[in-house]
Amino acid sequence: MRADFAHYCTVQKATTRLDRMLLLLRAPSLWALAVYRFGKWVERTPSRALRVLYLVLFEVVRHATGVLLHRWVEIEADVWFESYAPIFIGARRVGRGARIYGGVTLGSGGPRERRGVPAIGRDVVLCPGASVVGPVDVPDGSVVGPNTLLTSSPSGKGPWLGSPALRFKRDPALLVPA
């Protein structure tokens, strides 16, 4: 949790002690990430009381922040979630350095015989409103543009935009919010 807090301080440019304290109010997704990390720790302990505490915290934080991080998802270090917008994360893995903006949905989908959940690579950017559903592997360093629906694995690293998602021919930085 300390590493997550330090990463959020870097991303939000919170350098002073006051900025760091206010970050806890300005970044509610940090609370969701802390409860997620607590849930991963609770998985390894036999205490029923801690499991009940986790379930209560999970529900409170989910409703208060709009960020749903399932305990079974593997979220690596240095992942940043935008605050103040609904985010639903139901993926196998979210790689190190991923940036996930508001309104993003990662979840199960696909035809009955190929149903599955996505895996997000390292340093992937999921822009506002992006949806990645089904057994999709998003390659490292990819950018999934705003309001893009990705239902099949992209052929390679790069920017993707539209519904269905097509390779964006211009600079990927044009897709990422400032």
C-alpha cells in the first residue's frame, strides 16, 4: 500500500506534506486500491473476522468511490486509476505501469464457447470510456482510445480506436487525456 501511495503522489505531483494528506481526499481510487491489497493479504490468513471486515470495506469503498476491483484480479505495482468515475475491473491481470481512466470496463464476455476475461499488459493506457471484454490480451505499451470497444486481441502494440477497434494511424498521445 505504501508503494501505491508513493506512486499516486508521483502521478498527482503531491510533493508537500499537505498535498500528500489532501491526496487521500482527491484520489478515492487510492482507497479502492488499498482495500484490494488488504483483500489479497486476507486471502492468505485463516481469520474469518478479517474476511468479514474485508467484505464490509469492499462494499463501502465500492459504493463510495465507484471503483470496483475484484480480489481475484492480479494488479501489479505502479497502476494508476482515475478517480471520480465508475471503473469496473474484472480482468485476469493488470500489468505494471498501466493507467486506467474513468468509465473503463474490463470484464467477461465473448461467445459461450470462448467466454473469458481480459489481460492488460504493462504500460497500457485505457482512455475514458474504453471497454475490453472477453478473452482479450492487450499487448504491452498499447493505448486503447476513448469509448473504444475491444473484443479481440490486437495484433500488436499500438493505439486502438473505435467500435470495433481499429489501429489509429496518428500519434497515440492524441488519444490520452492531458
